[in-house]
Amino acid sequence: MKSLTRLAAALALAAAFSAPALAQTAMKISISVAQNSHQGVAIDTFAREVEKRTGGRYKVQPFYSGSLGGERESIEAVQLGTQELTFSSTGPVPNFVPEARILDIPFLFRDKAHARAVLDGPIGQDMLKAFEPKGFKALAWGENGVRHMTNSKRAVNAPEDLKGLKMRTMENPVHVAAYKGFGIITTPMAFPEVFTALQQGTVDGQENPLSVIMAAKFDQVQKHLSLTGHVYSPCILLMNKANFDKLSAADKQHFLDAAKEAVKANRARVDEDDAKGVAELRSKGMQVVEVDKVKFQSALTPVYAEFEKQFGKANIDKIRNFK
Ligand code: EAX
């Protein structure tokens, strides 16, 4: 009897070692801001959901704080396939997918609810298709947030207070044109360089959502915050298209569902940050001013005429009037 037991144990042991090891594919995903942020929550949720839904066959490794490069570099790496995924603001996207430029027009969206409805509706979902001929599978729209102006020089209560300020902008042609319309001296720059540029005074200011201002600790290098709300900044979850196409139909759906969960967590964190951000930044010493947004919007009237020529007034109104 004993020898039979021993034999059974030996066979079981042999079977355990000969069983094929779980085949696991590792992928990289990056963001330019810290892990403790609205974008960190997005990629951590995405990584967890992919591993759970694929039974561990795919492991997505998150990289934070621009450790794999700025947003433009990361988008380029995903396009080339040297990096599988990235979660980025739409800032540098127009350099790859010009169709997305219209989303960066100042004062295009009434508020976050309006923007989310447009992006999750036919207009936004159609736009995701424009990424595919450029080598991307756009898994979902996420959210960076409503952008506000900060600077170290003076309170900005009205558009004329912006004149002559040296401001870092995203590498985005629509933003550069608009901010020049305010008389701002624009310096396009990758996000990982911004904190040092502000600290050294290379630029006077920058503009970003409260989520980014807090995650990047800009209160340490910026005195003034004006709640201009001048641009709604989407994010986009991008995957290298060849990598996506190689997935089975079921795994494609797992990745898309994981992206949906990621965006839910991302948007919830932006809402949390918006609810507490002004009080938190004030407590850290920033001078925060509410402004009359209509004045800032009116100051851009000449630039808007240009945008209507470039994008078509009907296309802008389709987004603006979306309910
Ligand atoms: O995505 O470059 C920017 O100002 C972006 O808002 C930042 O990287 C967060």
C-alpha cells in the first residue's frame, strides 16, 4: 500500500513540474504625473482589471511621473511599439492625430458633465476611430480636468493681467494660438520639465487642472492661482494597435472593459480633487482668485474667428450645443 502512495505522490509531483507554466505577457503603461493622482488611479485600476479579467495572462506594469518620458515621447513610443500603452492628456495628441485638435479649443465645453457626454457619445466615440490609421487603438477617453492659470508674478483677475506673462504651455498648437490671444508669451514644454522651469523662473506660470497642480505640488513654486477654467482637458488611454490586434476577441473585450473601469476611477478622483482642491491649495499658501470667465472668453474673440475658419463653425457648434 505504501509503495502505491509513494508512486502516486511521485506522479503528482512530476505532473506539477511538467505542467506548462502560466504564459504571461508583460506590458508597460505610463503617465507623466505622480502615482497619487487622477491619472495614477487610472493606470493602477487598468493594470489590476486587465490582470484579473485575463486570469493573469497579461500583466500591465505602470510607470509614473514621466519616468518613461513626457507625454509626447510616450505617445510616440506607443505608436512605434516600443511601449504598449500610455495614459496621456490630449495636449500632444494633435501632433499625431490632428482630428483631435478641436477638443482643445478654450471654453468649448460648458463643464465636465458636458465634456464627458460628448466624449462618451457619438462625437467622441467616432473620434476614437481616427487614432487607428496612425497606429493606435484608443481604448477610452479619460479626464485630465478643467484647466486654470497659475503664476509666480501677480494676481490674474482679468485677461489683461495675463499680458506679458511667460507661461509654459502644452505642446499643443491650439493652446499656443489661444494663449497668444491673451498676450501671453508662450513656452511649449514637456510636463516633466515644468516644476524645475517654474522653480528657476524660466517661466512665470503654467496652466493645469487642480488635480495636476496638486499632484505636481505646484503650490511650492507658484503663488497665484486664477480659476479661469479656460480649457477642459481630456485624457486618452492609448494602446499600440498591432499589440491590440494580436489579442483574442475575448481579451480585446477584457482590455476595453478594463479601460472603462479605469476611466470611472479617474473621473471620480478628478471630482474629489475639484471638491477639495481650492481649500487645499489655499491652506498651502496659494492666493486663489475666482474670475469672470466671460471676460476671458470675450478676450479670445479674434482667436475664435480663426478657430471657426480652421475647424468649421458647424463642427464647433455641434460640440458646444451637444446636450
Ligand atoms: O497630463 O502637460 C500637461 O500640462 C498635462 O496636463 C500633464 O502632463 C498631465
